[in-house]
Amino acid sequence: MTRKILVVEDEAPIREMLCFVLEQKGFSTQEAESYDQALELIKEPYPELILLDWMLPGGSGIQLIKHLKQDELTRQIPVIMLTARAEEEDKIKGLDVGADDYITKPFSPNELTSRLKAVLRRVAPTSVEDVIEVQGLRLDPLSHRVSAENQQLDMGPTEFKLLHFFMTHPERVYSREQLLNNVWGTNVFVEDRTVDVHIRRLRKAISACGHDKLIQTVRGAGYRFSVRP
């Protein structure tokens, strides 16, 4: 699945250059030239990462990050600030408010893509082929096996894909639509409530050792895989 990056930059030549570089590297992009336009584009399905200028028409990048961090659905979206403001106090302010990285202009395309990939690895560090284990629940993508406390668990292929997605994207709330897009795919027509059915089946399949509690319902928002109560 192509990873979507939202580029928020008011200078058209810079914005177009950023989108060109990212698309050459295999990402899909969306463009926003103002604070309000960025807010309109930050909706389901959410971008995987936001490249954000400091100064924007209608507001600042700092204000936008604060807005994102106040919403349960957007607070986990990683943000890289791109700005000409190179003073240390500005960098500290950007990082303190919640930016994941801070790149000063001018910058090279290679530096940008390297740091972007580094941030994406930090927020979703697990390879699709890695064995994942959380509190005794173990999923092996290559052998297509799931076990709990060394006991093999039986589940259908959709439940397996759903569990794999949850375990590789922990501590973030996903709406039904996002789960449909990421697990079933965007070209498959499935009703939202189908997600609830498979969530119930998945919980039942991993309930023997109490791991069903890891899949949390977030009222009015969706589902989250979390080790936190």
C-alpha cells in the first residue's frame, strides 16, 4: 500500500519540488498551501506523515501541531517541520510542541527522504516479515501462525491480517474505514459493520490467555491495539 504524505507549504515551487521528490521515492502526496486547507485534508484516511512549514497563511505550523495533538484520531500522525528558522530556540519549540523532526531550509532531497523514512520507521518499526510478540501473544507472518503462551491459536485469514495490522501499528486509534482500507484494501466493497464482526472473532480467537483485552474499543472513534489499560 502506497504511503500518503501531506505536504503543507505555502511556496508553490518548494511544495511542487517536495511532492516530486516524494513521488519519485514511491510515496503518494497531497498538497496544502495554508493552515485551513491543511485542516481540511487531515481526515480519513489520514496521511502517514505530515511535512509542515512553520509560517503559513491563516496560522502557524506550531498551531497546527497543537491542534493535531488535541485530537485522539490525529495525535499519533508524525510531523516533520520544514522551515527557514534555524535558531536553536525555534528548533526546541518545534520539537517540544510535538514535531518528530525538524529540518531547516535549504536541505537536500536525499536528506529529506532519509529523515522521513527514519521517522516512519520509529512510528511503525516492524517489518512485514518479522515475528512479533506482545505479552506472550506471538505472530509469525512467514509461517502464518499465531500462538499464546506457546499454545497454537486457530483463526481465519482475515482475523490473521487484522491482528498483524494491529500488532504492527500499536497505541493508535483506527476507525472502521481505516481498518477496511488497510486490511481489506481500498478496491474491496465491505460494509463498516463487517469490521465489528471480525473484531469479535479475533477477540474470541485470542481470548484463551486474556489477550482479547489488548484490542480496545474507543467509543465514537474505532479500535486500538494497546498494552495500556
